[in-house]
Amino acid sequence: MLRDAEDALVIERVDQVFSMAMHYPSLGDYVTDNRVVDPAVLQRVSFPRVSPEQLQDSVDRLIALAST
């Protein structure tokens, strides 16, 4: 879940990076860095749609890998 922006930067350009405070029950609090991409890139890329169960499975696998 989204918490807050880590900084109060105004997004002004492509390639700008901004940070967001996040929380996920099984991970706790963390910060994610996000890069602004050119909208033309998003038109060429398709993102897979996954169910909440598939997303949870992916997160669980990442946590397991990180703790080994």
C-alpha cells in the first residue's frame, strides 16, 4: 500500500526519479524508487495482468529467495 512521497519534488520531466514510501504486510515498510518514462514507451509495452493470488505468490517467492 502506498504511504507517502518520500520527497516533495514536482515531477517535471521524463527520466526524473521520485521515491514513494510503501507498506506491504509481509514485507513491512519500504521505499520504492520510480523513474518517469516517456509515454511513447508505455504504448509499445504490454504489462501482464495477474490475479491478487498470483501477485501474492510472486511476493512470497521473492521473500523466500531474499532470506536464503
